[in-house]
Amino acid sequence: MVTKVTFVNKSHFRIQLQNFQHILAFEFAIKEINENLYILPNITLGIHDYNSYFLARWIYLASMELLSSKGNFIPNYKCDLKDNVLAVLAGPNAFICRSMSNILSIYKIPQLTYGSTPAIDVSTQAVFLHQTFPNEDLQIKGMIQLLLYFQWIWIGLIVQSTNKRDGFLQNRIALFSQEGICFDFVEELPKGAVSNEFVGTLTHYIKIYNVIMRSRANVVIIYCENQETTVLRMLPYISEFEYNVVKRKDKIWIMPAQMEFSSAPFQRYQSMEFIHGSLSFQVSSKDLLEFKRFLQMRKVTLAEEDSWIRIFWESAFQCSFSNAMLEEDAVNECTGEEQLETLPQSVFDTRMTGQSYSVYNAVHAVAHALQTLLSSQHKWMSTRKSSKVRILNKNVWQVQPVSACNDHCVSGYSKVKIEGKPFCCYDCLRCPEGKISNKADADDCFWCSVDQYPNKAQNTCIPKQIIFLSYEEYLGIALTSIAFFFSFFSAMVLGIFIKERDTPIVKANNRNLTYILLIALLLSFLCSLLFIGQPDQVKCLLQQTVFGIIFSVAISCILGKTTIVVLAFMATKPGSKMRKWVGKRLAYTIVLSCSLVQVTICSVWLAISPPFPDSDTYSVSEEIVLECNEGSSIMFYTVLGFMGFLTLISFTVAFLARKLPDSFNEAKFITFSMLVFCSVWISFVPTYLSTKGKYMVAVEIFSILASAAGLLVCIFAPKCYIIVLRPDLNRKEQLIKK
């Protein structure tokens, strides 16, 4: 017994010629199954096509007709047992599927979709609704991965309707935001592709066109249904209707799988350059050789007078099957023998598209399910639903396009949010001094480690150079040479004074104090060598303490010599009581007591918090300076303070004694030497604080050498001149003022 089972296709055929391939794929699948002796051998599958025209009332009407007897529209009354409805195939619009499911799910009629699938909230409807098309949520995830791969984070969105826009904003826009992708604009297309209010519709499209072209977003997602493709193809030609439009710019269009590149009849000769370089998600398809043969053999017969193929044929080939009522040369006459492969691809694609392949798979799935049911052989047949990205023009990008709200922040800069704009919009701020960012669009800059410093571009860290004042560099060699020169000069002066120890100039003002002063100056020059070379524990312990003690001894000797001059003059007055204070004992007491005070301070310093080797990683950004840490800053400044106290007293006493009557008054030379000494150390403070790194040590060494040299030259140069070059003046009668 042969039973005919009707397979219903609820589709549309409005102005999209490309969608006619879905009907042919439907017919081809039915033909394959009916001719196959191993699938439903006693059952003939039939086809019943409905055109929805995108109107809900037509969808509901067609759904109700399926529940009525043929020719009698009495819903819920069906007495014809020959035309049994096996399943309903709907598409490619989600609106069609949703409206159809509201009725057919009540009667438990299986429904398959080959286009975008609606979100069904009612579980009873979802049971009977099966999709042969990729889930939209998976497509959204694919779009996000695509955008992130090309780093397109500033994009636009075109949606078909208010409902679709609201659904996208509520359910899916958060997925984009989580991945750092922002929308510059979200525009809604007019409700109808054809409208009586042509001017209003055109104005709306001009507005959308200007928004797209003015936007900095170079990537636009077209989140629409299939029928909107023909409308979008009109966007490049907006300028033909309106002069006040923005100049067209190349954009990257991203389209979901439900959108096919179909065209209206008047678009057959329009260029598709506008969408070249676009990315389209497409259902995996298979190029069936038998399908191409089926298309080649498909002709129009007289029996198909009222079928859709005649409508398609006349529209696609621009001909007419009936010229009786028309003028003689009004249109071409259709023969029915025209070849489909001669049509432009934008009008009809002979290769099976993804949606047509979904139709083909859906028909086979239903047939095999029925076969399994009838043969009681439980074999599950499944089709893999996958999606891939197809680039329409494989020759599209010489340079990868950029789609961002602003230029990327290069390394060395960080992002700064712009108030009132999405987080994808930001300014670029140069990293603060000492910080870097080593990647593009960094959220913040960070510090280098203590042993590294930023390069000039502030995008990487460079190891710091370890430095110290070395004997091998020019500065170290120069300071060492100066120290040895003045040390030799001090030793030479000491030798001269020892050799001429019995002469009046040497004997004047306590020659033993003179010897001690010269030795202290000699050691002062040599102690500067403790500051040169890599710091270690011994050097750090000796540097400041030896320097402080030696200079205290030298200044104490000067104070003692000046005090003796003042007391000697006062003792020469008749009846003076100062005679008992004049003598070597007072001078030795001054030197010894002052020196002991400094030794005590240094001993306490070494006992409680001694200096130690350290490294300065902050003063010079590109260097690690090896230095000696003072340990206790209080003790360090106490040592310097006591030296300053002795210097002030010595300078004051010498200044008061500078005009005492004497043919060789040493006080005037001591006054000048102390003036040089104070000038050096006063200028040392700002100079020391303004320098960094090893040059701070060099400044201290220079100050030690300059102050000691000032004492040596100012005090002993005049005496050496007389002793060596003018011995005739080195006599007692010359020292007594008349």
C-alpha cells in the first residue's frame, strides 16, 4: 500500500530571489527520498508550500489550514486520511517559526527550522521545535572571538527591529562588555523593506547611513534576518537620492549565518563591492553534484502555471509566460528552457548555500526518523551543526583594518578613562618618571625593580650599572694625584721645619704645635684616599671618624697657636696676670682636650650605630651607587658640628689677633687660612646636596683636599718663602718690631 504523507514548507517569496533555492533544495530532497527504495519504500512524501509574506495573520492562517480538510477551512476537523502532515519546515525568519509554533505545538506536530531560531520560553513548544541551524548564542560567541582576534573593540550594531534590539541589549551585550568590546552606536532598521511612507523610510536610511559613515568604528555587526540583505545593499546608493550625506568609507561588515547575499530584481546589475571584505558566519554546506544536475534539468511546464517557479522565472529572467494582454514588445517571452546557471550569482547561486543545505538535511532527518519509527529499528541519525567564517573576497585586506574608539596606547603609556564615554574610549597618559608599561593599552604603569631602571621610551626595564668612585677612572686618578701631591708637599714642609728648627721663624709660636699641625695636614690629605674605591666594612668605619679626628687635631693646633699669640701680647703689658698662662702647657692642653672630645664622639658613634657599606638605588635612576651609610645621622652631624664649633672659635680668635704689633704676626695668616677653610665647607653644603651618585663622594674629597690645602698654603707658604729664599730675614732682630 502506498501512502502519501505531506511535508509542509512554510517559507516566503517576497523580493529575495536567492531564497528560491531553499524551495528547490526542498524538492530535491523529497525527490531523492521518493526515488530511494531503501527509505520509506511504501510511502510517498509530498510537498505543500505556504508563503507567509512576513505577516502574522498569513502564518496563523496557514497553520490552521493544516488542521483542516483540504478545501474546507474548518479548524480541528480533518477527515482526509491521504494527506497526513508529517512535519512542518519553517524559515528562514525566526518570526515565522515563533508564530507557527504557537498553534502547531498544541497538536504535537513536529516543526523544523532552517533559519534563525526563536527563543521559546514554553517547554511544551520547545519539545516539538527542532533546529537544523546554528544556535544564535554560539554565533554571538563566535563574533566575540573574531573581534578579539583582530582586536576590534569599538564597533557598531545594526538590528532589524525593536524587539531584536532590546533582546540583544538585554541578553547579549553583556557578553561583549565582559570581553572589553564597546558599541559606538546601535541603530534599528525601519520595520518594512517596502513602505507606503517612502520619504520617511528613505530619511531613516539616510540617518543610519550617516551614523555609520561618521562613526570611528570600522566594524559593523548586521544582526538582522535574511530579507534585510537587499535593503542593506542599497546603502551605498543613498547619495544618489540625497546630496547632504557623508562620504562613503570602507567598513567591515559582520553578518550572522541567517543572512544570505540575495538581491531584488532591480539589484541584479548593482555591484556587490559594498560588502566585499565582509565576514559572514555560514552553516557548513556540501556541494552536491546531483543538486547541480537537478537544477540543470529543472524547467517550467504548463502544469506549474500557479507555482512559485513561474513567478521566480519571470522575475529572474525578466520575461513573461503570457503576453496576450501586453503590447507586442513590452517584455520578452519566457520559453521555460532558460538555464539557471546563466543567471548572475547575486540573483541565483547554483551552489547549495548553508540554509538550503539545512533544508536538505531537515527533510532527510524527518524521513529517516519516520523510517526508524516504522521499521522499529532504533538508529539515531544526527547531523553536525557547525559554523565557519567565510570571507567573501579573499583578496580584501592588504593591511588589517582597525576598529577602535581611539588609537591604541603604545607601550610607555597607560589608559585614562574619558568621563561620559564607554570604557573602550580612553586617553593615553605618559607613564610617570620611573614607571613603565610594557604592553599596549596598559591599565596602569608599574615600577621597575630596585636594580633596574626604565629606558627612554618607558616600555622596558634595564639593569642598573653598579658604580663607585674608582681609582681606575679619570676623576679618581685626578683626586688621588692631588692628594699625593699635597701629602708630599706637607712632608717636604715638615722636613724643612725640622731641619731649620733652631731658626727664629720655626721657634716662634711653638714649633711642636707646628709639627703636629703639619702631620695632621699630611694625614688629612691621605685620609681622602679612604673615600676612593669600592666601599667595604673597614673603609666605612674609618672614613668619617678618621677625617673628623684628624681635622679636629689640625684645627685644635691652630686654635692653640692663635691663643698663645693673644696671651703673649697680653702678658707683655706691665702688671699683667696673663704671664702664668703663657707657655707650652696651655697649647698642649687645648690640642689634647679638643682632640679627646672628638675621639669620644667617634667612639660612641662606632659603638651604638657604626657606618656600614650600602647601595643607593634611588638617587640616580640609571645607577646603583655603592656608598657608606653613616649609620647614625645624629652622630655624623655631631662630629661635623664639633668641627664647625672649633673652626668658628679659631677664626674668631685669629680675627681678633690679626692686628697685634709684631713683625711676623702669624695670626693674620691663620685668619686668612681659616677664611679659606670656612668658605670651602660652606660652599660644600649646597654643592654636596645638588650632586648625585659617585660625584657626591668626589665633592667631599675635593672639600677635604681644598680646605687642608688652604691651611697648608696660607699658613706655611710665607714661612717657607723666608726660610728657603730669604734667609736674611730669618733673624731675631727682624722679628722684633721697632
